Amino acid sequence: MHKTIACGDLRPEHVGTTVTLAGWVNRRRDHGGIIFIDLRDGKGIGQVVFNPDLSPTSHTVAEQFRNEWVVQVSGEVRPRPPGTENPALATGQVEVHATEALVLNPAQTPPFSIGEGVEVDEMVRMRYRYLDLRRQPMQENLRLRHRVIKFMRDFLDARDFVEIETPILIKSTPEGARDYLVPSRVHPGHFYALPQSPQQLKQLLMVSGFEKYDQIARCFRDEDLRADRQPEFTQLDLEMAFVHQEDVLELIEELYIALVETLTPQKRLLKPFPRVRYDDAVSKYGTDKPDLRFGLPLADLTEVAHSSQFRVLRDPVAQGGVVKGFAVPGIAGYSRRQTDELAHFARERGASGLLTVPLGGTAASLDDLKLEDIPSSLARYVSLEEVRAMARATGAGVGDMMLIAAGPASTVNVALGQLRQEMGRRLGLADPNHLAFAFIVDFPLLEWNETEGRWDSSHHPFTSPMEQYWEHLEADPGKARAQCYDLVCNGVELASGSIRIHRRDRQARILRLLGYSDAEIQERFGHLLEAFDFGAPPHGGIAPGIDRLVVLLSEGAESIRDVIAFPKTQSAVDLLFGAPSPVREEQLRELHLKVVPDEEKG
RNA sequence: GGCCCGGUGGUGUAGCCUGGUUUAACACACCUCCCUGUCAAGGAGGAGAUCGGCGGUUCGAAUCCGCUCCGGGUCGCCA
């Protein structure tokens, strides 16, 4: 080794010993005579002193040191002189007095500072990702990620799970996300697909009798990106035989509680995880991934609005829509500009408009409230009693503001749900040190696809409906509820899973319901159906996302790009390697491919 | 594909709305010199920018207009 101890491991117990350190120059302070170097390595930072009186030769070498040079230093560990200890450093009680110094590799001035916590443009960070990763916050993020994954593996190993790798080159799946395709050289015109998840493979492993399978699995989806989506991402994929839904939920709850309490004990946790029905989540929070760190629940105002004379509310109801609203405490004094901004926010998310209803004035209670205390267009069209009814329904009091939207239920829920999240953030109700986990259950099995005119699986076609819905499934598909569950936390979907169908006849019924012909079923799912004929056990599983979890557990990661070593941009470009890129004509020929130029761009 | 935000020395920002008193400003980093107990060391000096690109308006464009590229956010999309 080029070193005998890590820079970050220096402690008072080493005083008197002679050590050799190697690392990067984090910062240098040259006093003309004495020189201080903060030397950084993977374990942390330690201070080295170069004193010309002690060692003129090493002092001369150290005069050339610059930030990020890779250097090796030997010397004696001594306690720092009284009054010069640095409590901000774990190594701050001691320092190394250099007697030998060596430049292992000089370095150019980096494009951005490694040692200081300056915000740097993400484009530059990704272009020089290896330098970005050298920075402390990114080191912490990736080390946390490692510990999370190791914890999961150890936890499952102790419960008899077997980690099994599944292929990356596999068959293109028919529906769902767009596949990344890989052309076959050996079979002209044929393609592999990268797995969107190992879904069918893990079900086949259940048929194989492994009973408990898990995998830290890379998944690929060629869809447009968001802050919490990358073209490739990592899941803890797991599946169990002979389980009911509650068995899976209990395992996951136990895993997440143990993981958080062990790795991030500073985070507050709500135990046990509430089970929230899908319908309740949507009606109360407008979304199936509610942030439960705060209240601000949505209230249904359709009844009140229906009888009112206000067309903005009445007409949408007459057309089968709903009116919903929620109370935001203490913001009755918002300026016109601020309320306009909220309305803009709602419209951007699909709402036709937003009624802002401040309950202002100095009234002691709702009963004393006067119409002139309500600077809102609502007050011009509805009675004071109707405003009071809405306030009672939303829980608004004097000094609060009601935010109300009308329209089709799905539109209103999306807009108000996101507005609720935004208000929680603005009012500081969403404490980042609080993790509010919850299971969302009782999902609908199917969703009507308006554009395609058919039923889609809300989860995936292998999800089993609850037992009682099999009987009238074809007669009333929309009514069926699934044995399907999500784990959500702080407004983020963290995991999704289900009890699967394990009998051929039932799987075929679902696929036919989804509009597949018998020939298509055989071509696309034949391998799975055939497996079910050979003794498939009842089974189910879940797939927790690793990237989003690490973001929630980390201090300061703002997107999953901050917890992925080499992420891609929103346009799926790798700025470090410059991928994707054209390939040689010869490579294309081997793959029997010809590139057709874009018609518009030529 | 739609909408929104951003792009100014190596980094982070100001200037842009209201075009010319700006030789494009400031901080950090960088280079030189001074400095023997600092830890965001300090002091003095210096170098460094086709203002993302192309085109237009104008006597004059970082500033106004159009197109375009790149990054980010979001809707669609993500079984």
C-alpha cells in the first residue's frame, strides 16, 4: 500500500507513531514558513504540517502542492498545540508533522471546486462526473446507497431468500413502457429487449420451487424522463411462493423499519405503516401516492355547489363532475399576485380554474363572518350560508383560505392533489426528517383506456383480482379490485407489487379481457401459461425502487441523479461518454441494420 | 410532442425589463510576490469572457425580435 493509515482515521491514539498518508490535496494554507495541507481520502480529511525547521526538503516539495494533487506524506502524529484543535474535523485533535513528501500525480485545476460546497451546473457536473463524485455530498450519497443495498441483501438472506440473476437480453414485452431493443447479429431482423423488470422471470422462479427470490435488478424503460426517472434504474425485486398480500406487506414493513432505524436513525418514522385504500387516498389527497406528513385533506363540496347559483361550480356538476376544495391555514392575507400564482399552478396541472376563497376580517368565528370579509368571486354569487357550509366541510376557519376547483373528478383530483403538496411544501409542513410510509391497497384491477377503447391493467396483467371478483369479472370488469399494493412515502411511490395469478385458465381470462386474441396470447405469453400447467404455486411479490429510497434517506439529494453514479440527462444522453453515438457502417451491416434519416430533419 | 425556467471569464452570480457613462461588474478559483499555527488563513499585484449558436431590427445589441442547440422542471408517457 502507498499508505499505512487513512487520512480520515487519524485519532489521538496514534500520537507518537509514524504514519504514511496518501490522498488528494483538499486545501493548502501556505504561511510562507509553515504550510498546512488538508489531505483527503475516502475516509475523510486530516491535517498535515510542513515545517521548514523540521524537514526543509519536504517543505520545499509541499510548496508546489496544489488542490487535487495526489500526494504521499510520511511523518509523526502529534497532538495539535492547545487552542488549535479543530472540532469540525473528526481528525481535529491531531496532525501529522511531515518528514517526507512525494508527488504521486500532479493535477490540473479542476473545472469546479471539489473541497468547497459550491453549487455547480448539473451539465458541468455530469461532464466531469468522476470529479463530481469526488465531492463529499456525492461520496455520502453513494456510500449510503451501498449500505441500503447491503442491508436489504443481509435482511433477506437471513430470511432464506436466494438472490438469482436474470438475463439482461430478453424478449420484447407487448405492452407497458417502450422497450430498449438490441438487434441480433445471428438472427437478421430479430431483436432482444432489455427487461423493464424481471416480472415474468421471477414468476418462473416460483414455478421452479425457489419459494423466496430476490435480486438487486437493473430495469430499462425507453420513456421520457423526470426528476425521479432514469432510462435505467434499480429495483429490489422480490417474489415469494405461498404468500397472501399481508405476508408481503409485513415483510416489507419490517424491512423498511429496520433499514431506516439502522441506517438513518435521525429520521422520524410512523409505525406501523397505515394501510390506505386507493379510493380513500384519491378522494382525500387527490392522488394514489399521498404525502402523509401533513393534513390539508380535500373535501367534497359537490352537494353544496350543486344547489348554488354559481355557474362556475354548478355547471361542471351538472355535467357529471365534482367540486372539491381544501383549507390552507393562515393565508387569508395572501396578495392578489399570490392567489393568481396558485390559480396558475392549478391551471398548469389541468384545472379549468381555481377559486381562492380567503376568510378574512376580524370575525371571532365563522358565524360572525360577513360577505365583505371574503374577497373572492365566490362571495358575489353564493350566500354566506353556502360559504359557511363549504368552510365547515373543508375545516376552514377565519384567517384561512379555501382553494376550490370544479370539473371532471380525475382533473380536479390531479390539480388539487398537487396544489395540496405544493402548499404543504410552502408552509413548511413537509419535514424532510419525517418519513411517512403507507401502503396503498385495494387498487382497481383494470382501467378503461379512453383512446384505445379497451381495458388496461392498472398494475400489470399478471395481477390477481381479489377472489370474490372472479365470478362476475367479464360482466363488470371495472368493479374488480386487485390484490395489489404500493408502498408510498412523502408523496413518492417507492414500491409496487401484487399477488399474481398462478393458474393458466385464470391468466388466459385476464389476457382475453385485455383484448388479446388466443393466438396473441400463445405467441406472447405461451411460455408463462405453459409453466403454470406444471404446478405453479400461489405467489406474489413486490419491487421497491432503490434510487428513490436513497434520495429520501439522504441529506440533500434532490433527484435520483444525485444517488446514481453515472446518470443520464433528461434527453437520455450520457454527457461523460457522449452516448448515444453513431456506430461504424460495418457494425450496422453485421446487424443487418440501415439507418433511415429523419424525414423532417433530413 | 406541449408548456415553463435557465445558458455572461474555470466556478457561482450581477447587468437584460428601460439598447449607448461598462473599458461587461462582483465573489471564489488560478498565477506572481509577501507572510512560521492556519483550517472559508491573511495582505499586495496580475491574467482570464467570440455574453450558448445563427439570423434580424438599429447609427449602435449581453440587452429588443425570430429560429436553433444544450441543461433543468412539468404535462402527455412511464403494463
